[in-house]
Amino acid sequence: MNSKKTRAAIVGTGSCLPDRVLNNHDLEKMVETSDEWIFTRTGIRERRVAAEGQTTSDLGAEAARRALKAAELTPDDLTLIITATITPDFVFPSTSCLIQNKLGAHNTGGFDLSAACAGFVYATIMGARFIEADPTQTVLVIGAETLTRFTDYTDRSSCILFGDGAGAAVMRATSDGRGVMASEYGVDGSGGEFMKLPAGGSALPASAETVAKRLHYMQVNGRETFRFAVVKMADLVTETLEKSGLTMDDVALIVPHQVNSRILTAAAERLNISMDKLYCNIDRFGNTSAASVPIALDEAVRNGRIKTGDVIVLVAFGGGLSWSSAVIRCGFFINYSSLLLYSFWSHFFCFLCFVSCFCCWFCCFSWFNCCFCCWFCCCCWFNCCFCCWFCCCCWFNCCLCRWFCCCWFCSFCFCCWFYSCFFSLGRSFLNFFFLVLSANRNQT
Ligand SMILES: CC(C)(COP(=O)(O)OP(=O)(O)OC[C@H]1O[C@@H](n2cnc3c(N)ncnc32)[C@H](O)[C@@H]1OP(=O)(O)O)[C@@H](O)C(=O)NCCC(=O)NCCS
């Protein structure tokens, strides 16, 4: 692997799910089905439904704000927005234009990408290509859907599957080995009939008749897509890994399109891997088409399933038929402003220690006792040598200043020992707080 090569890394992720939950028991009241049937056949327990008036662009814009926050960038840093969706607010203007306006991003281009469930991974590959061609680009890729607006709640075989939501990722150039290492994509239009939304396009414009025949709702041939998905997912992962020069042993996590837990289990068997290697959240969100991979990715980043240096595979497939996958090496996103803040507070506490030591300078009784206690005080030791180990700024600050404070000044005074332990404890809490913060910002 050439670590000097410019690649596109994901530097921040975000997601947004509507508040309203539609669970299987709610569906039991709408169609002839049962929680047991739905869960055993699909792995879905519940899904989210957008509130009245809440649109695909609303969900996409909120996911984008969260991704920008995680990347510590502003909307004006963006140069391109690619929104993958099959449920846009309008045929035109594009959802990317609406999101650009909602974000207040003034320096960006944008367009929508239609590749059904494979859309977000397509957008990620496309974003990577833009960045490789021009490393100054900052690309926002979004997968956003309000599928429930196009779901026929009289068709029990399809209405149990879909949910609403959005996920986003900010991509930038890196040459440190992180980024999109290999990708694959394809389509097979001969399978277009398996999943489609028949009316509302130029082939069958909206009319009273199309509405009466419920042709503005999605139609899904579950069995055919099931077969296609199992084979395609396993083959795609294998081919993309081969292209990247890596093997399955190098992969920490596969983040697949959340289509059906049985499909994921069957694909895992074909790949000869355990289910632990597949991220699965379909039980809570159902199939959210282009939004499913970025929602799962954001969740995996935030709950620590993806760590520094991990290789992950994004893989998706769906209507079209279409498919896409990407092998990505993840890295630790260095959060400089948190580091500065951390450094400031560390110095502040050191200063307090110093003041307390200095004040007590004149109080010289039992200095030997103090020196001895201080030396063995695990609080100070832990704080100085262990926690601060994680941060080079603080390491310097800690091992030099604190050593100086604790072991030299404090050695003269028992009071200081108390103070330094007290402040050390404070610093330990602070260390812990910032370590948790950094862990939450562990971006791909
Ligand atoms: C839809 C899906 C769950 C159906 O599961 P399945 O095991 O293939 O079920 P089948 O379609 O073979 O139907 C089996 C039976 O259950 C019935 N059934 C279908 N939906 C049902 C429901 N919600 N509740 C109870 N029974 C149901 C069928 O009518 C059928 O009955 P029959 O044998 O008397 O005709 C499954 O095929 C699937 O998840 N496919 C992927 C679809 C998808 O998500 N595509 C989107 C893009 S990737």
C-alpha cells in the first residue's frame, strides 16, 4: 500500500432519524400480519416514520449538520454536495439544492444521485473520485429517504420493510494511508421490474387513474430481490477486497445495506465470516434504502465499533438492479480544538497547584512525611503518568510541571499534598472527560 497516495477519507459522519416509531404491533392493526412473522422473516422490530411536513431534505440537512460538526467544519467549507435518494422532495429542484439552502453553504455545487439502496455507496465512490482529481475539494455525501411516503400500507409484503431516515459523511483528501482504497459498482437493468415505483415519471405521468390503481407506491418482488441480494453482497465484498489487495482477515467491520437480517446471515455464511463482522441495526430502523449504510456507519463510528486503522467495507444493492461497494481504511480524526481546550484546562489546574504549593511554601512542618506520601500517591501518579500519556501536549505539561509541582514543591508541605491530590483528582476527571469526548469523535 502506498501511504503517500492522495485518497479521500471520511472525516465526519452524522445521521438523523425521525422521532415517530412504527413497530410491528402497529402494523398488525393495519394489515394481516404479526410481529412474530415480520421479525423472523426480516429481523425488523420497528422503523421510523417522518413527521407530517418533515421531508427528505429536512432529514438530510440535519444529518449533514451533525457530520459537519463531527468533522469540525462549517457549511462554507463544502465544495460539493451529493445526495443519494429515491424519495426526493421534488423531481426538481434537486434535494442537494434544498439541503445546500438549509445548511447555508455558499461555496458548493450539488446534485442528486439515483441508485436506490446502492445510492450512498455510489455517492461515496463518486465523492472520492472528485477528491482524487482535486484534493482541495470537501465533499458532503448524503443518503436520505422518506420511503414511508411511497409505501402502500395495504400491501403486507412490502409495507413491513421500509422506514425513513438520513445519514451523511464529510470527505476530504488525505495522504496518510486512510481513505477509500478500492471500489466496485454495477447495474443490471434487466432486473428493473423486481423493485419499482410505476407511476409519476414520464413513462406513466400522474393521473386520477394511476392514483386510483395505487401506482404511486413502491412495488417489490421480495423473493427475487432476496436471491439477488444474498449472492451479490457476498461476491461484491470478495471482489472489492481482492481489488484492494486485502483479505477478509484484514477487515474489522462490514457495513452492509440493511435489507433483511436473513440476507445478512446468508451472505455471512457465503463469505465464511461470523455475524460479528457485519454491522446490523435493521431491527430498529428497517430498510431505509440509500440512508441505511450511512446511518449504520455513523452508529458504528459513534459506538466505537470502528477504530483507528480499521479497514471497513461498505456494501449495498437494490433497485435497478444496482450495486456498489467500497473498502475504506479508517483513521483517527485529530480534534485540534479539543486538544487546545484540554491543554488550556491542564495548564489552568497546574497553575492552581502551583499557587497552592507556593502559598504553602512557608508552612514547612512534616515535609518529609509529605514527600513520602506524595511519592506514593497513586492519584497523582495515575494522573501524571497514565492519563496524560495519551496527549503529548499534556504529557509535557504533566510530566514536567506536575512533577515539579507535586514532587518538588509539595514535598515541603503536607497541605500541598492535600491540594495537589485534590487538583489531581480534578484533572483526572477532566482527562477522563476529554478521553470520552475524543472516543466519540473517533471518525473514519
Ligand atoms: C419480503 C420478504 C420479507 C418476504 O419473505 P419471504 O420469506 O420471501 O416470503 P414470501 O414472499 O415467500 O411469502 C411467504 C408467505 O408469507 C406471506 N406473507 C407475506 N408478507 C406477509 C406478512 N407481512 N405477514 C404475514 N404473511 C406474509 C405471503 O403471502 C406468502 O404466503 P403464501 O405462501 O400463502 O403465498 C423477503 O423476501 C425480503 O425481505 N426480500 C427483500 C425485499 C427488499 O427489501 N427489497 C428492497 C430493496 S433491497
